[in-house]
Amino acid sequence: MNRENQKGKKSNRLKIFFSIIVPVSCAVLFMVLCMVGLKNSIWFDESYSAYLIRGNFGDIWSLTASDVHPPFYYFCLKIWSLIFGYSDVALRFMSVFFGALTIIILFYLLRRWFGLKIASVATFFLTLSPMFVRYGQEMRMYMLVFFIVALATYVLDIALETKKTRYYILYAILISLGMWTHYFTAIAWLAHIIYYMAARRAKIWDKKFLLTYALAVLLYIPWIPSFLAQTNSVQSGFWIPELSFGTAASYISEALIFKDASAAKNWLVVLLLATILAVIFAGAKIYKAFKAREKQSFLLLASLVFIPPIILMLLSVPPFKPIFVSRYVTYAAALLWALIGTIVAKFVCQNHQKNLAEHSKQKSIHATVLVRLALSAALVLPTISTAILGVINVETRETESYVKQAVLAIDAISESGTPIIPADEWVYYDAVFYSNDKTPVYGLDALVNTPYDSFLPIERYKYNMVENDAEFLKGQDKIWYLVKTSEVPENTTDYEFPDVLKDYHIVSDFSDKHLTAFELSK
């Protein structure tokens, strides 16, 4: 009896040990993968985030009301910058931080649902999700959204089990915070509702559930006027391409290897689509092996994986304007990896526990499932490669310019104090972030405009903006002029400079495929 008690205590100690070491190790791995690319040049969306938080909280509120996103992420980023500084690494690390917290939360949620073994494998798979790593590097709200969705799912699960009011209140707060962070978190809450009605066989007009969502709306009331004012802008679609048959393929391709389907070879697209079919097929087979409580949890996980992208695509079908962008449902793409990990782990555990000799009739089924799971698991190595070699390269994924590299190159060869003049507002937004005493970046009123609401912070803050161009340039014998290479002719001497720079001539220039820098002198 004592020996059995000792074995039980040892087993419990091991469970406690692995329940700590696994999530911490995965969180550290995630941070290491993200850290590789945090020093890369920022791109437009990140430039907006960094520029916006130069103001106070009132400025952030009013300026985001004129844009297309709510303000909570920017409030958090402002506070973060006051504590940790304003460098690209410091500001991006807030996303890394929330991504690491998300891993830990999801590990304990998955352990609660499926046990330690499955949770360990599924969390490791999640950590390798290329979209998760990619947007863990970015100075945007996607990791904060994922953190809120993960925590809200955990709290909802506890609330449904315990029926305690405090958990419903906390869930309502998280619902509202999600909407204060990004509007499309509403689709995650819709996935929760669909799960609640379908898997739990509950009625949406359940009093406690209705009161929960009523409280969430109540907490959201201060932002509702701004939300309504933004609705037309969001529905206009902006730059978002129309939905096509390739949209789903591209989403799957990005979710699995962070490569647009148009950039993937035909055989790879087929492989990726086959992988999703394998996940669905294997998931349906594995689902039968779960206990009743596990089945509900598996359905909730699957709901968060499939429902958000499907609904967002449906909302992009005419007569609606297109609003589908894969990063808007980053949490769903990352959880796809957790789902694959859950299926693989359950299959391995089930296969290990069964005596195959006694189940010879199922051998063919097991073999079929194994082949398809092997196909899914085979993507792990190329995905790690993508995460390390491609995902860290933020510029090549999203931006047109290597602004940081250009500023550093100018800094290395330029006299101290020589100003950099961006050719337009797009280059200004990126370049001014890297302005320093040796190579200050100034925007000229004649060159920097505000054609879209996303540029309104320039009008409000006027950071390093020159009000009198002519007076400023009188005192500058030398300047650097930074312009997109796509706007420069092959023979750089043929480039026509704006009238405000008519007194300057080219001394030298250098360029890459993204930016061209002209050294100009009077």
C-alpha cells in the first residue's frame, strides 16, 4: 500500500513538473523564434501604431475614432512604451509577451480538456504555427486579440461548468475588451455562441448567458458612436481584394506555412488542401474516441478554428464589400495547429493503449488515419524553416521599403546632422520612426500629405514636420532624399525632383529594390 502511495505521489510530482516545464518551454521557444526578427524594419501598419502613441490617451481615442480600429491596443502600447521605451524591439515585444501568455493559457485550457499528454503535444504544435510567430513579431493588435480570445474561452469553460456568476462577469469583461481591441473578435464570440447552442444543446435566451452579453454591450457603450461612424469605412473594403476561389486556398496556405497560395507551387497547394481534408477526416475519426466531456471541448476548439474564417469569408461575398484578411483571424490559423496537435496526440495515445491484435477490423481505418496524420505532421519541419527563414523577414511580407536599413546606411556615410527628407507620407511614416540626432528625418509640408484618415496623426502631432519648407532648406547645404525605387527611372539622373528641391543637385545615390537614397547638395 505504501509502495502504491509512493508511486502515486511520484506520478503527481511528475505531472506538476511537466505542467510547469512544458508551457514555459513552449513560451520560451516562441519568444526565441520571434526575437530573431524584432529588429527588422517596421512597415506601414506598425508605423501607424508607433506614430499614434506619440500623443496622449485623448489623442489616441479621437484619432482611432477616425480610423478603422478601436483604441484598446494603442492604450496598452502607450503604457508599454512609457515603461519599456520606444525602440522597435521594445514596442514589438509587447506582442511577444502576449503571445507567450497565450501559449501558457492555452496549455492549461488544453490540459483541462484533454489531459497532460495531449495538451503538451498540442501546445508544441501551436508554438510552431508560422502565422502565430509572424504576428508575434508585429507591432499590431493580433497577439493581444489572441490572448483575450484564449483567456475568454478558458473563463467561458469554467463558467459553463461551475455556473458561478463571477466567471460570467469576467467573461463579459473579456468580450468587451476584445471588441475594444479589434472588431472581428466578434466572430470568436459568435463561435462561442454557436458552440454553446450546438454542442451544449443550450438555448441562446438562457437568462445568465443573455445577461452576460448584455453586460458586455453595456461596457462597450462609450465606443459605440465611434464604431457606428467607422462602419461605412470598414464596409468600403479599402485595399482588400474581392473574395475568390483562391482566397480559401491562400488562407490555408498562410495558416500552415505562411505562404500565399499564388506564391506556392501547384503541388504544394494540393498538399495543403489535402492536409486540411486529412485534419477533418482524422478529427472525425478521433472524435469518436473522446469521452463526452472531451467531445464538447474538441468541438469548441474546432469551432474557433473553422467558424471565424468561414464567417469572415461569407461576410465578404457580394453584396457585401470584401473584408477578409487572414491576419484578422490569426487566432483561428494558430489554433489550427493546436487542433492538428490534439488529433496527432490523441491518435498516438489511443494507438498505444489499444491492443491492435484484438482490433484487427480497425487496422485499415487506423492505417488510413495514420497516413493522413503523417501528411499533416510532415509539414512541421518546413513550417519551422518558414518561421525561421521567411517569417522573421517582416519587410518582404508586408511593406514596400527597408527604411531602417536605408537610414542606417545613410547614418554610416553621412555627416552628423544631415537631414533625411522622405519623398511622401508613406516613406515619412516609416522613416521618422528611425530619426536620430545624427540623421534626423524631417517631413516637408510640400511633400507629406494626409490623403487617408490613417495619416491624420501627422496633422495632429506634426512630429518632425517642417512648417516653412523654404526657410528650413535655406540652412541645409546637404540633404538626403528618400524615395521608393519603383518611382525612380533606371537612369537615376533622369529622376525629376519636386520643385521645393530645385536648388539641389545629385552628389551620389544608392538603392535597392525598395528604396533609393539621393545625396543632394546646393
